[in-house]
Amino acid sequence: MKKHLISCMAGAVLAAGLIFGTAFRSNAAMPASGFTTAPVFAVASNDDMLITDSVITLTVKNGTDITTELNTALKAARDMADQTDSIITVTVPSGSYTLSSTARIFSNTTLNLKGVTLTCADNGKFNMIISGTPGSYKDQTNYNKSDLCTGYDGFKNITINGGTLIGNSENTSSMIRLFHATNVNLSGITLSGGGCVHQMEVCAINGFYVKNCTFKNNGRETGVTNAHVNQEALQLDTPCKEAAFPGVVQDGTTMKNVEITGCKFQNVIRGIGSHTLLLGAYHENIKINNNTFNNVMEECIIGLNYRNCEIKNNTITNCGGGILFQNFKSYEGSVISTILDSKQPYKGKIIYDLNSVISDNTITLKYSPSCENPAAIKVFGHNQLKKMKGADGKYFPTGNYYITGVTVSNNNITTAVTGIHITDAWNCTFTNNTVTGKGFSAKDPLKNERDGIFIQSYAKGLVLSNNKVSGMTGHGIAIHFSSTAKDIISNTISNCGGYGIHIYQNSGCTGLLSKNKIKKCASGGISLSTNSTVADILSNTITGGCTDTGISLYNNCEAGKIKNNTITAIGKNAPAIKLSQKSASKTITGNKIQAGSAKYSCGRAIFLYNGSKVRGSIIGNAMENSSDTAICISTKSTVTGGVTNNQILSAGKYGLQVFNASTIKKTVSGNTIKKAATSGINICSTKNVLTIDKNTISGSTKAAIYVQPASTQYKVTVKNNTITGNKKGPGVSALQANIKVTGNKISKVTFGVYADQKCKGNIYSNKISKASRRKVYTATKKVKLKK
């Protein structure tokens, strides 16, 4: 092995190219890959640096300013590498040093800083380490802005290993700045402090690998509301405008093949990501995995126009925001549609499918007033409705810049703000995530409205499955503002301040709303409101006290089947299933409404109100222990089919009640009603002929079947019913009704059949026994006691 010494002056000679030719010699042939690390030799004469084969080692004193020596070595490495196309290593010996200006690194150079601390020694504005030079190189006057430094072709094979860089709070430049390169590796570096929020900023690199680096201590005090900084400690940028990334060719080249793994971010404003959008430009093949974030004031990971991206196994603790994944920016000051510093339109194609995964992250958030997107995970598209100027002064097109192709799965979230926030996302999947609300702040203006999963603004086709949400102050799952899910399946939601699932304002679920388990959500279980629509509500389980409703459709809402749901002990005064304000469902069938260990299952079990409608039938439901009425059809509401084959056990008032200009258009039949305290069936309104037959009613205190439609226009037929045990009331009582009462079995009542003077019709062929007063009583001859 040969060793030689080279002075700073000799380094300048090297940089001037005076040693080319015989000064460097390779002991091996050039490999097919384009470079070699075979031994390289140089001739030198004194003690400022030592060259051993392809390694340049500085010989500098601990505690000194090594700017000149480091740049001389990096220039020497550049020139050696240029001649031989070999990897040259520059090693700084362990120790603490200062830099008073920029250290410039070039292609095929490894800078070894293990055990080294470099402190920014000057208050001037400069990057501590940067690629290339604004000066003369390769026959270019300003290399960094020349045609040779475009795309990914400016530099290659740059590596920095180890080292701690300590910034100066007065120096507003980033500490490390790299661009227009291929194959950049950064490992084991610590960046601390500095006056620029970007501790490291890079752009236009194909193959950018950051491993086991630390970014820390570059933030400001919390408590400043709306003073969003929105700048990352590690920024992945796109060169398009001089004001955004100055000093380079603004050709719109994006980042490609990026891996950021095992890094630590603590006490910084933002973690990793991008905040400037070049319209139609996408960073591709991005992996952000196995990193840790502590006490980050704003968002930890910001994926803006990242395509083919995975964000996995990151740990986020005590931070203001988690993962923000975007396909557009709603703030026009961050949108650019031109390159070459506004001189040329960028001709990129808008891509909606980002084919990305966010999974297996552990996220714990606090409330931070400076965080603009306070959510553990936010997936963001944007419908740009107004023509606006971007940051380059150019108008960008209106249109829906939605986001699709994103899967969010297996994330474990503990949050004092929103859990998962979804805006204008299409056909994305959210599955097996756990969201737990905890530590809500009295300073948060939305502290009582934080949802577990919040969907809004034209989102559609989403699948929400097997998520667990608990302890949120707002809703478990909220779908608002013209958004739809495809399926909402098998989610478990508990102890939320609002509804378990709330679908609001022209929103909906086009597929299955099924098999969800909702427990102890204060407002209720499942709620549709204000022109919202779902296909079917099937096989959900809703348990625990609430102030509103188990399943609610309110204000022009529409559902298909409400079927096979189990609703248990939701509250003494809360309806189990309620359709109100001109809402409708196809059928209500097979639901179980039960009390469990509570005294009451609900207030009203099935309640139609104010112009609402069941387009088919209310059929085959089992209801027990309603404090009020089991089935109540009120205020101009309609059941187009029938009310049939329902099982009702114990109601505080009525088993079935129809009143106030409401109607059942077909039959009331096959129902079993026990212990409806007032009446089993109470018909006080009908708009059509109605048949009440084959019902079994027992244990009512007044009339088992009570008919008072306030008009004799439509005939009500009461036939083939079995009535028993109404010791204080009639079996059938009719007031101001056109009736036909026949074929009924009635026992243990006061009157078998009672008709007042305003009735008309027929009463005949009934089997009546144990009537304490009369079997049949009619106060008018208009009621005939024969067929």
C-alpha cells in the first residue's frame, strides 16, 4: 500500500488539473459498471491531508475551522474521481470542528464523518454541505445552473456517512442541500438546530437513500394558532421556481426511488416530505419506513404527489399531526404550473391513482395549535371549483384533483385530534386501523367534534372495514359533504360523543353498511341526515345508552333494507329505528330490539315521522320492552306494504300505532303483541282500506285493537285475530270507523267488540268468551251484526 501527503496548496494544484495524466494510476481495469474503487495514487509533499489508495484523510487539529481543508480534499476527490471514474473517500478524523462556509461535494465521493461534529461558525447565510458549485467546472461558468446539471445527470454516487452537524440559529440556509443527482446515500448523520426549518433539502434525485439519520431541535414554542410553518426538516422538493429552490436548473425533475429508513425526528416543526406542488409532476417509488418522530409540532410525514409510495412501521409520539398524503394543495400559494422560473408551462399529466400504502404505523397525537392538518392520517384530494393563480402567477385549471389507489391499514392511532381524515378520495381502502381518542385539550376549539374517521368533500367508493374506533368526542365514522363509501363493514365503534356512524349532507354508502358493532355512542348508532342515501343497513349491532336514535334517517334520507340489525338497551327515551322528515327505506325487516339486562330497550322501537315512508313492509322484527310504542307511524307517514309477522313483547303504550294522517296501505297481519300497556294495535288514521288479520294480542290494559280513523271513508277489516287478557278493555274498539269485524277469537275482555254511534259496517262470526260486560256492543244501527 502506498501513502502520500498532500498540502492545501497541492490540493489547489489538483483542482487545477495539473496532475492529470501520470498523477493518478489505476491498478485494475475499468469494470462494466462505470467506476472502480481500485487503488489510486497521488504525489504530494506535506502534512495537511493523507492519501492512501482511494481514501483522502484530513490531518487537521481538533477544534479548528476546517472549511478550507475540507473543500480542498473534496476538490481533490472530485478530480481524482473524474479522471478514473472511481469512488473516492474523504475522511475527517474524529473530533469537533467548525465550518465558516459551504463544503462542496461532487460525484463519486464518499464523505466519512463518523465521530465528527461540525458546527456552523458564522452567522452568514450558507449551506454547510452542498452538491456542486456555482463556479467553474467542466468548462461551465456556473456548473449548478448549466445544461450539464439537469435531470438526474448533475452528480452521481454521493455518500455521506456519520457526523453531527450543528446549525446556527442566525443562518437561515439548510444544512445539507443536494440536487440533480443519481444514487445519493446518507447514513448515520445527525442534524441539530439551525435557522432554516429545512435542515436538509433535496430535489431531482433518482436513488436517494437516507438511513439512521437524526433531525432534531429545530422548532419553536407551541401555542401559536394558525401560524403554520408547513416546512419539513427533510424536504423532498421539485426544482421549478428560483424562489422555492434557488441556484439550480428549474427543470421540474422530481424525486425518484427514495428510501428513508430508521431515522429519528424530534423537536422539529415538520418531519419528512414536500409542500410545493408542481402540477402534473409526481415523486415516484418512495419508501418511508421504520422511522420515529417525537414532539413534532406539525405533520410528521407529508406525501405530496407521491406515487408508488409506502409509509410503513413508523412510530409517531406526542406530535401535532401524523401522515398527510395529498394529490393536490388547496392553498394556491403552494401550486405551480410552470418550470424554468415561470418561463415554460410544465406538461405533466395529472395522475389520480397513486398506488400507495400507509400501514402498520403507531401514532400518538396531541393538540398543537400550529398544526394545519391535525389528524393521525389524512388522505387528501381537492375539487378545485374556482379559477385561481398559483405561486408562479399563472392560472391553473379548475377540476377535480381527486386521489385514488391508496390503502390505509393496520395503523394504531391514539389521538387528541381527528383520527383518519379523508377528503375527495376515490376508491381507497381503510381497513384494520385502531383509533383511540385520548387527551383532548381544552384549548382545542374542536375538542368536542373530533371524529375517528372523517370523510368529506366529494370522496366516493371508499371501503371502511374492520376498523376499531373508541373514545372520540365526535363521531366514530363521519361521512359528510357529498361523499360516499362503497362499503362500511365490520367496524367496531364505542364510547364516542356523537354517533357511531354519521352520514350527512348529500352523502351515502352505495354498497353494504353491515356487521358493524357500535356501543355506547352518546348520540346514537347509525345516522343518515340531510339528503343522504345508503343501499342497505344490515346485521349491525348497536348497544348502550344514547340521546338520539339507534338507527336514524332524517331529512330526506333514503335507505334500502334495514334488516337483521340488533339494537340493545339504547336508552329509555331513544327510538331504536327512526325515519323522519320525509325519509324512506325499502323495508324494515328481521331486526331485534332488545333490553338485555336493562329495564327498557328503547323509547319507540320503529318510528316513522313527518312524511316518512317504508316503500315495502315492516316485517319479521322482534321488539321487547319499549318504554313507549313498539311501532309508531305518525304525521303523514306511510307504509306502502304491510306491518306483518312482528314479535312485540312489552310496550309502555302501544304495540302498533298509526295516527295523524298516516297510513298502512296493505295489511297488519301475523303480528304477535304481548303486554302493550295501552293497546296492541291503535289505528287512528288511514288513507286506504286496511285489513288487520291473524294477529295475536294479549295483556293490553285497554282495547287490544283500537280503530278510530276519524273518517268512515275507508273500510277497516279486523279478522281472524286472537285476542286475550284485556281485562280492563275491549277486544276490538271502533270509533267513527267503517268496520268489518269477523272471525276473531276474543277472550278475557270487557267488551268483545265495541262500536260507537259514529261507526258503520258489520260485526259477525266472532268467537267471544269471558267478556265481563258484553260480547258485542254497538251504539248505532249502522253497524250490522251480520255479514
